Amino acid sequence: MIDMLKAIAEENRLKIIKLLASDSMCVCDIQEKLQLPQNLVSHHIAVLKKAGLIESCRCGKNNFYSLNKQSFNQVHNLLIKLGE
């Protein structure tokens, strides 16, 4: 859980999570929407994936990333409990 919280504590990673909450995307789509260099987007995706917050699926030459809703719900529920 600590790794998940650390992963979402960074602004760009939070933006990536917000994008992936609605649809799966490849790095190039995320890069375009956030106007960030590809290597930086790839780094943030690696951190989110390692924390278990996103998943990947290979389709042709591209990897598509999506939100791991089960893991994200765990973080969400923890934050709600902390706010009580």
C-alpha cells in the first residue's frame, strides 16, 4: 500500500491515472495528452506498474496501459478510512 501511495503522490503520475481511468492508452497517446517527453512518460508508467496501479496489454507493436481498478479501489478505500 505504501508503494501505491508513493506512486500516486507525483503530479504527472496522478494525471496518467486520471487518463487511464476512462480508457486504455499507449505511451504515445499519454505523451501527446500530457505534453511530456516519451522517456518521462515511460518512467512514470514503470513506477505505476511496479506499484500495481496499472496493467499492460500488448497489441501489435504497442503496449496499452489501463488502470488496475482493484488495486486503485484499495487505495481509494484506505484514503476514505483515513479521512473518517
